[in-house]
Amino acid sequence: MNDDVVEHATAEQSAPEPVTVGNFGANLVNDHALGALVNLLLTMEPGQQLPSERDLTLQLGLSRNTLRDRIARLESMGALQRKERLGTFYTGVQPRQTGDVLALSMMFHQMTLDSLISVRHALERQAAVEAARIASEETLYALAASAAAMHSTVDGRELFEADLAFHRALFAASASPALEFFSQALQPILQGTLQHLSLAQDFETMRVVHDNILLSVTAGDTCAATEAIDAHFAWLEVLRDRERAEHRPAAAAPGV
């Protein structure tokens, strides 16, 4: 048996057990096969095709069974897509996909909307703090433009779009990819629920709470930014309490 064969056999004998949902994070560190495949994907762009199975086994030093197991695991998570007669393609995991998983988890674990709103509240507070510290002129301009759009319309749908743009701009101003990712993942869930709140008599209050966030971030005042975000979510809670008390469908309104 030559050295190459011996090395390959040793790697196969020490190969870890198949990856499971519960220990995926740990396997990124401990599972050589999974780590090697993920590291390869990090060098690729979404839409790119993976090398052939034969080439991957040679490139990553894996057996075909191990490679297929890890590919299947990443495919189940939406990072890869196998197309018949074409091959396997890297698709990436987008925030919306994560949001879909969160929505399903809410159903399975009977989570309440309140539990997700509190998470979004924490994300917004940190985004405002980071933005107050390091926001660029460009991101502050986008934030101000969204606030101005709220003042320039009395149309509920346009106000709603300006509100969404404001919060996207706030997370962009934080310059934190992690905060942006999680905010985008949560947005479809929260937006789908909170857009049914009635704001017919609260448009001006909405403008004021967002103006306060803008002013504090622009001033670089992290304490004021935190207080402004807290006031924003306290206002949303008042609206939700009102809707629950009325027990009736309401007109469209801003999400977060």
C-alpha cells in the first residue's frame, strides 16, 4: 500500500459521525469534512457550480460517501442546490430563508410575537448605538431621507414604505453585517403582523419617534439613541394594546 493510500485510509477511519442539526455549529470546528466544504463555499459566489464529485474528493481529501453526506446536510439548509444532470450549485443562505425557518420554529415551539419583538428591540438598540458611534455621512443621509419621506406624505402605504426604509437605513448605518442579517431575517415575520395596526390617528407620533432616533444618531449621542429606540417600541406596544382591546382588523401600518 503506497503512502497516498495509507493517508486516505487513515482519514476515512477517523472521519466523524454524520452531522446532525443540534451540533452543526460544533461540527464547523470539529468536523474536518464539513469545515473543508464550508471553507470552499466561502471562496465562491452564489450561483457558482461546485467542482465535480470526483474533483472535490481529491481536493478536500474526502471519500465520496463523506462528501455526499456533507453536501446533503448543506443542501437541506439551503446553502447548496443539486440540479439533475447539471451538478451542485452554491446558493448561499439568505436572511429571508432564515426568516422562513424562524416562522416555522414559531409554530413548532408556540413562540409569541412578543418574544420576537423583544429580540428586534434589542437589535434596534444596538444598531442605534453603533450608528451613533460610527455612522458615515452617506448612511446618515439615507436615514434622514427616509425620515423626510415620512413628513412628505399622508398616504398610509407610502408612510409604511418610508418606515421600512428608515429601519433598513438604521441597520446599514450600524455597519454591522450581523445586525443587518438578523434584522432582515426578522423583518418578514414582524412586518406581516404589525402592518395591520391602525395608525390613522398616530401618523404624527410616528414621525416624532423616528425624528428623535435620527437626531440622536446624527448627534452621536448613544444614550439618547437608546432612549429614542425604547420610546419607539413603547409606542408600538401602545398600538398593539389598542388593537387587542378593539378586537377588530385594522388598516395597514408601519411594521417596526
